[in-house]
Amino acid sequence: MGWTVRKQLLCPACGDLVAEAIHRRFPAMLTVRAPAGYEVMPRRSAALERELLAGELPGDPDQATLRQMLLRYHADLIYELTCPRGHVTYRAAPVVVQAVRNSPGAWVQLG
């Protein structure tokens, strides 16, 4: 495996492309780009938790699963990935990095 890995992230609901992840091992860097070309900016888990409690999150996330993820990754950055069909996926940066590093091929299923 090289220092930089580039893979396509797929929606867990429908399998469409949601983003491209570029991970560099040293110095560590993760860049996530939407299919339209803009960089997806991560957010702190506390901001996401406030929106969850206020009911302001886009899409229809599974609240129990999202709360469990926020508890586990309470100090990490969270990516909000939207597929062309409108499905919204929330993943912590360490989960994206692990999926990119461990999956074979050019595609990563975020399931």
C-alpha cells in the first residue's frame, strides 16, 4: 500500500457514489470530495448532537444508531454524506479512514 490511497465511497442504502476519499498515511490527512467536486467539510460531533436533539438533521437518520456513534466518537470529526437519491449517511473520520485502508479495490461500501 502506498502513502496515499484514493477510493470511491458508496451509499449503504442504494450503492450510488457519495464521495471520493483521499487518505495520506504520513503526515496523516483525510480529504473527502463530493461527486460535484467540492470538499465535504467535517463537523464536530457536539454540533451534530445538538442538531439531533433539536430535530434539525437532514434526511431520516436512525437516532439510536447515530447517538451510539456520537458516544463512541465524541471527540472526532463527523462527515455528512448525501447521495444523489437523497440518502444521508453520517460517518466518523476514523471509520472512513479504516474503511479506505482495509477495503480491497477502488470502491468502499460504507455499510
